[in-house]
Amino acid sequence: MAAQPAAYSQLRYLAAKKTVDDRAINRRLWERVQQELSATHGALHVLELGAGIGTMVERLVEWGMFAGAGGSPPAPARSREVYLTLVDSDAACVAEARARLAAWAGPAGFAIAHDEGRLCLRRRDLTLLLEFVADDALAFAARDASRGVWDLLIANAFLDLVDTRPALPLLLSVLPPGGLFYFTINFDAGTILEPVVDPPLDEQITRVLYGAADGGDATGSDCVNPRAGRRLFHEVRRAGGEVLDMGSCDWVVFPGRDGYPADEAYFLHHIIYLMEQTLAGHPALDAAAFAAWIAERHRQIDAAELVYVAHQLDLLGRVPAASPGPAHGGPDV
């Protein structure tokens, strides 16, 4: 049983949450994306914004997202060529993604080559050409060279980090008419931590946490849009997108007989650490009581007692082939 870490690492956190994301991602929507892509022919151009350390690329391949492309003949008789551009503002994440995917590729059956800074992965059924870009995602999307270029836009656990109302029209502009956007793990301001420590304090911490993020006065947290999930449907439509499907993708982390799976104890410690960093010194919280609450949460993790649930939503959409212009959805919730 791992004790509370002495130091925290964003790279380790992103690696630790891969198994959490794996369980959370809505499989109905995933299969719908597979179906949409299987009807396409030729090379596929995919852009992932906020790509982190590349775990989505591993998932895309391991879960067969690009299998069966082009309808018939069946996938084993054909090889699909996929151009993947991974963008993240953190240069350390971009470097880790390149190294991680190079290490992953061999065991996944790929031959590895390098071509003008791109990582080229080839096997009988699939060729991946990976480009890694350290840049702000919205700045990248705003470039003229990015307009209408990609067939599929992916953003995983990203849209709660930005103000979606101005961001979504910009993001959708990277797609041509008929292009798909697939937004996964969109946080929706619902968190459960069990067992409770102190019911009134637990409720106060949750209220202050989301209020701080909504008001933009929280420090130490990247979450500026904690209700992104519930707002996404109408904001996508306002931006001129068509929603094809939507579904829940909750994080659920709990201990088994041997404790938490994989590195998920660290994932939980990191979540509590982020809460501490966000709310430290907040005038609405008693400092001593909050410090004791944080310590108890870490103890619960070390004792394999804590159950953590975060409510989130996945959304799949398309840029209409003949866009009628931005649609007007209902009011924000």
C-alpha cells in the first residue's frame, strides 16, 4: 500500500489516470466514432488538443479505433494511414509523449522510424505518423494553417480548462464540413468522496471549490469551467456544430482486495493535493479544519478506504456539411 507521496508530478498523474479514463470513457460513443471512421477512405488526419503524454494515442490503437476503415475489404487486407498531430502547452508533456509512444510502439507491433521530427510507426494494418507540438491549443487552432485541415478533432479532459463559449467556434474551425469532433471527460461539477470526514465541512469544501473555479479566483487549479459538461450541448450548437451523441463518463475509483489498481492510489493523492493547492488560504475555510480534512483524506487513501467519483460527460459531434451558421441553444444551466 503506497503512502502519501513526498512530491507530486504532473507527468505521473497523467500516466496514473489512464486506467481511470479507460473505465470512464463512454463505450457507446466510442463505437459511434469507430462506425463514422469506418465509412471513410484514404488517409485520416487527426488533431488532439491538450494531448498530455500521449495516452489517448495508445487507446486509439489498442481499442481499434482505426480498424475496419473504408468498409470492405476487411481491415486485415488493408493498411490505414493516420496522421496524428498532438498539441499540448506543456513542453515536458510533449517530450514525455514522444518518449512514451516510442517505447510503446515496439511491443504494440510497430516498426519505428523518424522523419523530420515526426515519429513514424508502421505495421501491416496501420501506419501512424505522429507530430508533436508544444503550443497553446487555442493559439494553434487560431492559425490560418489550421483551418479545415483535420478529419477528426479530439480533446480529452480539456474543455473544463478553457472558457468554452469563445473557444468552441475556434476549435470547430480546424475541421472541414463533415469533420468530426470528439470531446471526452468533460467535468460537470459533481464529486463524491466517501466516507465523509465531517458532513458540513465536506459540503462547504465542495461549494467553495466550484465557486472558486467558477469565479476565477482559485489559485493552483487549472479548472476554470467546472460545469463544462452540462453546458457543452448548447455551446456546441451555438458554435455551429451538430451533436451526434452524448453520454456520461464518470471517473469511479475504489479499492479492491489488494488496494487500488495500477497507480490509482497516486491518482487519488494527486486529486487531494490539487484540492489543497486550490483552496489553501481561502477565507471561507478554517485553515486548521481544512488541513485536518486534507490529512484525513490522504490517510483514507493509504488505508484503501476512499471511494472517489467525478461526474463527467462525453460528446461526439460533426461540423454540418452545409452549415446554417451558429445555432442558438437554450440558456446555460
